[in-house]
Amino acid sequence: MRVSQYHLDAVDPDATNTSHTLLLELVGRNSRVLDVGCSTGYLGEALAAQGCVVTGVDVDPKAAAEARAHLDEVVEADLNVSALAAIFPGREFDAIVFGDVLEHLVSPDATLRSALPLLAAGGAVVMSLPNVTHGSLRLALLQGRWDYRETGLLDRTHLRFFTQESLVRMVADAGLHITHLRGTVADPLLCEVQIDDESLPGAIVDWVRGQPDALIYQFVLRAEAGHPQGAPVPTLVPAAELPRPDDRHTARAALEASAAAELSDLRRRVLTLRDHAIGAEAAVAAARDEVDAARAEVAAAKEEVAAAKEEAKEEVSFANGHMHRALTELAEVRRSRTWRTGQVVAYPLGVMRRTLRRR
């Protein structure tokens, strides 16, 4: 069954080199669809956007609960235990979709056969499956590697593996005929499978790239019932043209060129930020110099004020001393005999002057 690590927020219909986009194309519009292993409903939601009425089935209760927000109906069931015809008795669908599902089942051929009673007249099974003959797995085996991962060609939950030949045989044994055969593409050195290409002779990598289906990452097909026995299988059509490298370093060179471009852009941005930082530091330094100068001026002004205060204190002290001496001298003069005699003489003269003024 499709499991949680394959959850997508949405299917991008413009991404032509993906199994999801090819599934949407092969199902078509305005169909009654059974999405087997519907997960959280991301593919069913895209099908609904094409006018389809979508029913889903999944083993994961949490994923099924999320899918109910996007699909018309969702049933929880384990296809390793229950047949599809038993889960949906008496129902008919124009398309039954197995998107990256059959490789997770114990008996994918039996599950496929159990879907046929649910097909309406002219209906089709649409599926996607990983390609075990992809070049990355061939190169990994040459290096003695078969390392399972969380997702991808060596997903640790895969129970069955398919070549194009074994896939066509399983479909034919189920009573179906392939009408459309597509494939997503990925270079053997540019996918999730770890390859130490530096330790492999360049001729080996080039030879693997040139083998049938070595660039096909996933098979995507549409199969229908009612065709004549032994009808020819259509030629596989790649979803995208992949450049054929001249040597084993071409793919690495492309990655390195991309990384170099990103690094150059990062350096440019770092230099720009550094220039801005230098300018800001210069402005801060200039402001600090102005503050230091202002502080020096304030300190000098304070010193001048303090000096002026001291000088004023000295002048006041001098004036007070001078006045004190003058008052002392005046008091001594007034106490002298000469002053008193002068006062005796001056008093009658003052009276006489006042009298004359009145007249």
C-alpha cells in the first residue's frame, strides 16, 4: 500500500516527468475512479480537479482520515487480506488506479486480478511501478551494493520488483492489455541510489546508460480488458528526453557547474553584505569620533567654567579683603581726634547752610 513517506502537499500537473502527472493524463477527465492506496488523498484531489468522482482505499487509518477531506469516499482496508471486489461489491469504476502500490503487496498479481470485476465497460487499470533495471541499480550491484532507503527505487517496504518484461507479463496474466506505456526518466548518477562513479570505468557507466530501460525510473501504463489475445504491446514512451552524456563525468560536471553557479551567487551576496557592513562600520566609527570630539569639548568647557569660578572666587576674596581694610581704616579715622574736631567745626556750618537755603 502507498505509505506516509510518499505524501505530497499537491500534484503539479505541469511537472511532466513524474508518475503522478502521467497517471492523471492516462485516467482522463470526468471518470469514476477508484484510487487504490490513496494515502492522504493528494492524487485523488488532483483527479477530482479533472472532474472525476474519486473513491479511495488505504490501510493507514490516519492517512484515510486526511483523504476524506478530498475524496468522495474512503474505505480502510488491507489488500494483503481483502480482495478489491469484496471491499466494493457490486460497484463499477471507469478507472482503477494503482499509483506506486503493487510493489508493496505480497501478491500484486492477485490484487490486480481482483480489480477486474469492478471495471465498467471500456474501463481501464492505470498504474505506476518502479523499474528494478534502472541504471543506478545496475551500477550499484556492480559495486556489490543493495542498500534499502526510506523512499525511492529501494524503498525498504517494497516486497516485489519489476522489469518491463515481468510487468507486461503480470498485466497480461490478469486478462488485461496495455494500451499506453510511458516511463519517467532519471540519469543513473542523478538519483537517490548511491553510486561511487569515480571507482567505475567510464566505459561501464556509458554502457549501462545505453541499455534498454536503464534511464526509465518508473513504468506508468494504462491497460484495458477485452482486447484480442496476443495483441502487441505499445513501445514505451519516455516522459522526457534525457541528454546522453558523452562520458561518465558529464552528469557530475553538470552538478558541479550548478553548484559553482550557486556558490558564485552566494559569494556575490556575501560580498555585497560585507560592503554594506563596512559602510555601516565606517558610519559608526565617524559617529563615535563626533561623540568623542563633543565629549572633549564638553570636558574643556567644564574646565574653563571651573577655572572661571576659581578666578571669580579669588577676585571676590580680594575685593572682600580690600573692603574690610577700607572699613577698618575708616573706623580708625572716625575714632581719631582730628575727625572729632572736624565734626565740631563742620556741624555749625551745616546748620548755617540749611538756614540760608530756607530763606
